[in-house]
Amino acid sequence: MMDKIKLIWDFRGADAHQIAEHHVKHLKEYASANGLNEHATGVEKQSPLYSLAFFVVEKENMPAVRDALRPHRGEYID
């Protein structure tokens, strides 16, 4: 089983959730254009003023995706 990393972009403010949802569209476009087998993309609403967009990638693809898309942070997932 391949190690997976969840790349995360944080958005804050009244429009945070809508911005995160829009960002996910671009993440899916990037995955498609670069032939990545994305495991998951999505949005998590943490509070009314804070949402995040995420993109789960295989560990071997992380450096290229990180350098191209510049996520705010990342974490290993099981």
C-alpha cells in the first residue's frame, strides 16, 4: 500500500467555504491535466469563517504537486 499525503489549503473569512469549493475545481483540473490518480479532493468546513480544501496524493507525487500548487500544509494519512 502506498503512503498518502493530504495537502491542505486554508481559507478564512465570510466566503471561505465558497472559495475552498472553487479551489477544489482547480485541484481536479490539475490532477486530470497531469495524469494523477487523485485519491480524494474535497472541502471541510471547520467553522462559519474557516474552511479548507484538500488533495490526497501518493507520497511519490507529493514533491511535484507541492512545488506546483504550494499548499499551506500537509499531513500523512492512514
